[in-house]
Amino acid sequence: MAQFPLFSFLFSWLPRRAARSDAPAPSPRPSIPGPSPSPFQPDPVIAWGAKVTGDFKRRTIAIARRLNMDPNHLMAIMAFETGRTFDPAITNHAGSGATGLIQFMPATAKGLGTTTARLATMSAVDQLDYVESYLAPYKGRMGDLASAYMAVLYPRAVDKEPGYVLFRKGSVAYKLNRGLDVNGDGYVTKTEAAAKVQAMLAEGMRPGLRG
């Protein structure tokens, strides 16, 4: 036999209290934050990254981001200009006096407040500060590899069309850069000048070199 609840019977005659409309809403339950991301995130993989130190790679990536350019392009340029060595003291074999990661000319070094002799004594990581200072005026204009390389080789061609002629046979500039004349017609165009750097980019993305 079902039992009638005693307390329900005793208090059933009392008037029920109306719910207060001004009663404060229940406080929301505090959210529990998810796990924090690990501070040990792997470095991005870039061209030629396996050939340089972690500090050099991270500095290069940071510089490229500030200049709105691809870090792979910057790495390919420095690989080409240093003969794949990334040696901050390497000099131009043609005798121009150019030195370092992007082959700073003596006059260029002077304009940056230093000399090629001082640049040659720096570590590769420290010399990157001068690479950034040199490239800073071209920020936002180095979206493709050819234009990025023009900032180093021939700045007036940064915004020019691919077929723009940089050097003509008979000039000192052509003599110093005749190796860039791919078809041997006596002219070095923007596209030709960037072709070997493009090949350097592809090489740097191979297993064992990218990292």
C-alpha cells in the first residue's frame, strides 16, 4: 500500500510563496580554461634552415616578417650570395670588395654606418641586423623572389617588369655579373638575374637542407 507523505500533508495547507521577479539570476559557473599551449613550439621549416644555427634561422624569419617578405626568399638570396656557406666574411671573387651575407659593397657598408672590414668580423647572426637595415627601404615591395633579389643586386629594378635589362655587355657591371647572362646574348634581365637564386631556393628546400 502506497504511503502518503506525512510532511506534504502537514504543510499542504500553507500558501505557496510567489517567486520574486527581482531575485538575482544565478551566477554563471566559472569556465575552466583549457590547457595552455606548450612554450616549446618547433621552429618553422624554411629553405636552407638545416645549414644555419637556430638563432640565425629565427632571426631571419623575424626579419622577413617585419619586411613583409618570404623568409625562404631571404635564405635563398643569402645562400646564393655566399656560395651556400652563409659566411659573414666571404668576399666577392671578382674583386668588387663586396663582403658578407648579401655581399655588402664598401659604399653600402659606409651608408649603414659600418665598413666591410667590420662586417667581416661579425657573427652571421649579428650581421643580420645590417641585412635588415639595408632591406628596410624596400619593405612591402619584395613580394616575389625576383623583386627581393633586385633589392640586393639592382635596387632600381625592384618594381620593374621581368624583362627589364639590368646590365649590358661592355659595362663594368656586366663584367662583374656576366655569369647571370643565362642565354649569353649580352644582356642580363631581371628574370635572368633571379634564375640562379630561384634554383638556389629549390635546392634549399630539398631534404637535408631545409630545416
